[in-house]
Amino acid sequence: MHINKLASKTVLALFLATTGVAVMHPTGVVKAYDDPSKPQYVTVTARYFSCANGKREDPFGPHSVNIMKRPDGNVFFCLNWEKESPSNESVYSKGRVSPQVEWLVNDFYSTDHGGERYRSLGWYGGDYWLYQSVIHWIASPNDYTYKLWDSSRQRYVYDHNITWYMNHDTSEFDPTVLQKLKDLYNKAMSIKSYSESEHVNNASRLYFASPSSKTDKLTELMINPTGARPNGDNGSSYDETINLQSQNVHDTKVWSEGAPDGTTIAGANLNNVLNDTNLTVKIPSKYLALTPKTFKVKAEATWDKSVNVGWAYRPNSNTQNVTRIATVSYPVKVNTETTINWKSRHYYNFEISKKDMMNKPVAGAKFVLVRKDIDFNDNNTQISIADAKKEAYRQVNGELVRGHEDQSPYTVTSDKDGNVHFDKVLVEDNNKYAYYAVEVGAPNGYSLSQTAIKMSPISISSPDTIKGEMKDSTNPIPTTGSKRLLAIGAFTTVMVIGAGGLMYYRKKKGEKLGK
């Protein structure tokens, strides 16, 4: 027969390693039963009846059974066929039955929890016969014939196990009943583990979630997806908050695995994190990660799991082993994890201001952005327009990047306030390079600046916008038709005419004196 013959303590020890999928009752309402270690007392309330034809057939019919109960009414099922059922006697803990038999026992009791039996004949006694028949079929498939004493006829009669009928003769079975027997058998035989057959009384829950969506399990989180400035501790770390959800567990531990040195998780005692706790993951900003890097945040807790199982009992006499529903509890380690992806800062915004010698904004100046190796002694860098345009950043998919020389340089024109903006500039290593704004087109009436603007030094914790300023070293160049130019022309004309008249007068005066 398929009965686990391990002693109770051995079986419970085995449970410590069981972490399979829990099967809950349909409504979530559960009922606990007795500890299986206690002796049970078996009575018999109905003797030898069959429901093979869909109705109660008494006293004998194909595969006759009797209903065995405890004084409180909960039933037992026989695990053997070729022995008498225990009657009015105590039985003792033997061990857990097979997952297939356990599923049948738990499914029979599903009505205790608002559920429905997998197959039913429509009345309690009929369902008992149906489930007892399939338990015999599975637990004692090789027990074929049993000799019964028929007191009414004062002679022995012979009855067969359900296995015999299935293999030899099912003519006495109603087709509907026969099909339900086969359905129930096939379903039970599809059960392969205790995780499928046990009914859990106290479902556990342990997972990470977003603080804004606590019902959804967070399996993956991206920190700093846009490559922006670090958001924690004035730019010294990348911070993100996750939420821990738990139920019916205790001693919950949280830790990171594979994270950069210095990564911390703050917000609670990480050796005892309670339900609905927000935890802040902090990654030091000193680490460079232009492409996403990955590590895990994990949690583990203890679940004192309570389950309803099928338990076998043995009598002291030569009667059958029996099984009934029982409740056992044992600690189980449950765990969860979420994957953290992160990128360091690699986008910066640059802003320059173009002003004239009078400190007034200059509109219409055209600039490109150029990267050079850092030269700490160079404060007056000159970059030719040709080189600037060749090395300038290009805009690709909304980012300002180097290379892509087949495209035109990204050129920005100063606005009415003299400001020039280079937004979302990809910076690959902020410790190796300096950044310059080079004027490649002067506004009408101004000379082209000969000196590039060196932007302020940058670091991961730099402000969102890096600023620089350019001031012209010359006055604006007057343009044709301007009032200033007309005034200068008029003044010049007057001066030329005056000088010519003076020379003519002196010449005439000298001629007269000579005479």
C-alpha cells in the first residue's frame, strides 16, 4: 500500500525542507483539525453498503464499505481491503499518507471550508463511498477479494476491491457513477507532491513592492534610468525606496548580494524587518556605470506553516490501517528577491552666457560644444573653427554625443538674454576631459571670439547645469547705415573740409607776403 511509514517526528523533520506551492481552500476560510500524534477512537455508524448503482445498496453490493467515524463525527477511511475495519477501538499515529490519498482526504473535507468536492453523488453517504472506493483503488490496488460474514443469511459472502471490478466487470455500476470514479482516480493520480495535496491554513506572503503599488510584486527595479545627477545626500548617492510586504512570517532578514562596496539598505533593523516597511537602497555615486549594472536585494523569513494533511493510524488489533484529516505545523524558510539595475550619472546640461564689454547680453552668437583632454595649465584655450566643427558634439536620439561625423555639428544660437543651452550631453568619464563652448558664428556687428569658453569642472555630484560665461574683448563693429557710422562720416567730412580750407588760406597768404 502507498502509506508513508515514517514515524511522526521523522515526517515532521522532513517537512522542514518542504517549500512547495501551497494549496489554499477555495474561500480562504480554513479549519484546523487534531494533532496527528494523539490516539484516535474509531466507531462504526453504517455497515456495508454500496452506491455502485447511484443509490444506497444495503447490505451488500459492488465494493461494499462502512462509514467509520470518531465520536465527534469526523470520518476515517480504510487503507486496506482484505482486513476488517477497526470498530470501537483506538488507533495510533503511523505517518503521513501518500500525496494521492492525502489529496482525496482533503478534497472530501473541502465542504468544511466553503468548497465543493471534485466529484459528488449528491449526498454525504454516497460521497463517502465514492472517495473510500478510490482510496482503496490507490492505497491497496493488489487487495482483490474479501470474505464477509452475512449475518442475515448466516454465511460468508465474497466482495471485491474496486480494482477487481475495474479490471474484470463493471456491469453492475451505473455509467455516471463509473465515470465519476474514474475521474476522481485520474485526478488523484495526477498529484505528485505534498505541495499539491496539503491544504494550508495560514498562507504566507513575502515580497518586495513599490511604495506606490504594494499589491504588485516588484521583481526588477531600475535606479537612475535617465543617467541623471545622484538624488541622495547632496549628490553622494543614488537612492531608491522599496517596500517589503509580509504576512504570517517572523524574523525577516534583508540583505544585498553583488552590490557595489558601500551600498546600504536603510529604514529598519535588517535582521527583523516588519510588514509594510519602506527600505531605502543607497548606492555610492563614486562608481561609474554607463551601462546598467545589476545586483540583488533579498529577504528570508520563517513561516510557521500550518497544513491539513492525510494521516495514517494503526490499530493494535489485526484490523485495517485507517486515515483521516489532521493538522500539522512546522517551520519553513520562505524567501524573495528583487533585481536592482542601476546606472551612474552620465548626462549633463551645459549653459553659457554671451555678453559684450558693457556686460549686456549678446543674441545671435552661434556655438558648438567640444571635448578635450584635461590640461590644468591651460586657461586660455584656442580652438579653430574648423577643428571645433569637426570635433563638436552631434545630436543623436535626443542625446548630444561624440562621433557621428557624417552628421552636422550640433549648433546652438544665443537667445535674447545671451544664453546658450546644450542639454543632455553624454559624459563618458568626468575625470579625464574638459568641455569647451566654441563660437563659430558671430552676430551681425560683432567680431568672432578667439577664445573658447572652458566650462566649470564637472563631477558626479555637480549641479544639474554646468555654467560658463563669455565676454567680448572688443566693442561692437559698426554696421553700414548705422547712426553711429553716419555721425562718424559727417564728422570726418567736416574735418577734412576744414583742414583743406585752412591749408588753402595759408597758401594764399604766403603768396601775398612773397610779393
